Amino acid sequence: MSRCQKIQNLFSDYRTGILSPKKCRDLEAHMSQCPKCAEELRVLDSVLALVERNTTDYEPPVGLWNGVYNRITQAQQADFRATIGRWLLQPLHAVGTVVAVAVLVAAIIVGGVHQNDTDYSVASHSRAEYIQGHILYAAQAPLADRAGYLSVVVATSSEASDSQ
């Protein structure tokens, strides 16, 4: 790859301002001595200006990310189900799965399930601060509307059980 091609590959980073200062100086020094690259940058600038003049700013719809995320995860779940289906069709795997589940159920029945009696409830005076902090944190995550809703439901149900 020639020096000019390497320089021209940096033009978009140069115009968006993400190029390091050292590379900017190198690029500018090259363009001061190479009329071909300087002309190429002028052409790029004119194209960018034309695009900016003829496009309007559109804001994406409110639920766009949630819809995209749900489509991605549904496709992954479908792939996972197909893999599990193929796996269970093989007799040895199916028998092994049944035996493993039977052993697990037997261990639970024989050993019993021990419940921890430790109380992890949040004190009533700090519960509102905890919920507010959780909602603010969850609002920045994918599926934030579901996380925020669930935290309110949990808080409401724990307050209702505390009052009884």
C-alpha cells in the first residue's frame, strides 16, 4: 500500500476529529507536499457538505433499540432450541439427560432444601433510596423499562407485606 493510500484511508478519521494529534500533523505535512491527496480531501469535504445539506436530522423511534434487541435474542433462543432438539434426538444424550434429572430430583428430595433464615430486607427508611438508585441505574440498560417496572413491583409488594 502506497503512502498516499495510507493517508487517504485516514481522511474520515481526520474529519471526524478522532485522529491522534501526531497522525494529524503527519497527514497535514503529507498533504502540503502532495497535491493529489490535498485534492482528494477537498473532494471528500465537498461530498460531506452535500450530504449534510440534503439530509434532515431524524431521531430514531423511542422503542427502536428494544425491538432490535428482542429480535436478536429471539433468534439466539431459536438457535438454542434447535440445538437442544438435535441433541435430545440422539438416544444416548436423551438417556443421560433423564438420568441426570432423576439424580438431581432425588438429591433434592433426600437432602431436603435448606432455606436460609437471614433477613436481607432493606430498612424502610432507606428502601426508597435503594429503589430510586436501582431504577436510575437500570434506566441506562437494555430492557430498562422492564427492569424499572420490576423494581417498583418488588418494592410495592415488600411494602405491602411489611404493613401486614
